[in-house]
Amino acid sequence: MTAAVLAQVVVSGALMGLVYALVAYGFQLTYATSKSINFGQGELVMVSAFVSLSLVNAGLPYGLVLPAGMLFGALLGLFVERAGVRLALEQKSEGWILMTIILGLFFLSAAENVWGRDDRPFPTPISSDPIHLLGVDITPLEISVAVGVFAVMGLVELFKRVTLLGKAFEAVSADRDAAELMGISARRAIMLSYGLSGMVAALAGILVSPITTVGPTMSSTLILKAFSVAVVAGLDSGFGVVVVGILLGALEAVTSLTVGSGWREAPGLVLLILALAVRPTGVFGKATIRKV
């Protein structure tokens, strides 16, 4: 194995790892406001990708498919919050864990009945012809993944820091009880977090589908890797999920090349086990101080 081949594999894997980071970022958004996460996040990615594919096949321009798919993902996220999370949070129970899993299974079953179980290609106007840069070949399609991930994460972070609604989101994230005493609706902030989480899930599906195809099984593959990224990085570090996502993608690609494709999932599982055993708050996470 030459250095050029290794560099090519690392770059391609790292770009794919950005998709894991984007899905993991969705976990962070909901955890920040409600200390809950959607375990059906992978199904939101998959269903949004199928809906976007249907819009493409119906003749809708790609420039409109992107925002339409993201809007659909946001609506799905709001549905999950209303149907599976809100009541459990009001009762201060952990029922949201089971409810989000059940909703994810429902979305999976619905997708299989509507679109079938076969994987389908996702047409895109973005070229897949390689461009030689700095000794490696990168396609415009892969570049679009990186641009899309950094753009949406940057816009969400800007929204949280500049707008009044975003500052309310941050206030609930910092201290829910204090925010409510100041007149901020924690329920609306949680709804916003689930809507944003669904939106980034939909974008992840649209970005990765032209590379991997669209199919019901894509949800289970993405959710495990994204969860590993979120736990290893920490559920309160946007920068961390990007770093860990890139690292995991590169490790998977190198493992697949050197050991075999059957071991591709091993790096994510190993990192997850190590993080839970050594640093449960994540590499970039902050330790929680509890007052007694």
C-alpha cells in the first residue's frame, strides 16, 4: 500500500465522516434543551432521503428539493417531539427512550411499505468526476458534502448566538428552570431543537444518498456511527463531533482497506466502548457538577 493510496482512502473516509458528525449534531441539539435524544434519528435521515428522491423523480429542480427535504425533516422532528417526547418530559420519566425507538421502527416499516426494501440511486446534478487536488482525487460530490455540513452547522450556531429565538434556545440549554423564570418557554425551545434536529437529519440524508444510494438499511448504519461520534465527542461540543466524525470516517476507511470490509464497523464500536469506560462525558465534553 503506497502513501498515495493511503492518503486517498483517508480523505474519502474523512469526508464521509462529516455525515456522521452532522447526524450526531442533531443529537446534540435535542440534548441541549431537553436532555433527551431521538433514537430514531437514523430513520429521519432515511425517510427524508426517500421523500427527497420522490421529489426529484417527480421533476422538481434539485435547488428546490434541498429546502423541501429539509422542511419535511423539520416537520418529522416536530412530530417526534410531540408524539414521543413531550409527555415523557412533562412527567419527568425516561419514556422518551422507548417512544423514539418505537417511532423509528414505525418510520422504517412505513418506508419499506411505501418505497420497498431495495436500495435506489439518488440523481444529482453535482458531478462525480474526480478532481486531482494535493495528490488525491476528490469529487465535487464529496466537496458538496463538506460544504453542506459546515454551512448548516455554522448557520445553526449563528442562529443560536444572534437571534432572540436562538438566545432563548441557549438560555434553556444553560438552565431550563432559570429560563422559565425569565419568561422563556422551555417547551417551545425543545420543539425548536427537535425541528432543527430533523432538519439536519434530512440534510444528511440528501447529502449522503448520491454517494451511498437510498434504502431502509441506511438508517441502522448511520445511527450507530453517529451515536458513537456523539458519545465520544461529548453531547455538548459541536466542534468535537466534527473532529471525531472525521477521525472515525478515516479510521473506518483505513480499517476496511487494511483488514477487510467486514471490520469496517469495528473502529466506531471500539471508540464507543473506550469513551463509555474512560470518559463518559466525551473527549470534548464538560463534567457535570451536581449540587447536593
